[in-house]
Amino acid sequence: MENDIKTIPVRITVEKTIRFERCLDVTPEQLEEIRAGESPLVNSLLEHFDLEVKESLAKESLDQELDYSVVNRDTEQVLVDWE
């Protein structure tokens, strides 16, 4: 007797989140660059974080995306939200 169980194709995605935070004082001009996504400061932090993650995960093959948010430390106002 053959087993005719219907199967359903599924994709299971596991997401791993690692947070990296750096507190800085920025000028209004630097803040505008950050908001516009054009900040060399943020880009250097993302590159630094990417290298650290790759080293810590050694030879694991992962599809990674890096995102960032910016919060005013004094008021806790979100200046740039997660994209």
C-alpha cells in the first residue's frame, strides 16, 4: 500500500539580529548627512560592524543586511528610524 500524503512546499527563514551601538556627538550638518543616508561616519561604522560580524561568524555563509537607526541621547527622539 502506497502512502499518498500530500505535501506542501514551504520556506523557513531564520533571522539573526546583532546590535552594535556607538554614542557620538554630531553637528547639525552631520545629522543631516545621516538623515540623507550619505554620512561617511555611519558608513564607516557599518563597514566596521560588517567586518566584526564576518570575523565572529567565521566561515558561515549568511545573507546579511545592515540597517541603522539614530536616536537623540538626551530626548530619546528617533531621528532616523530603521528602514
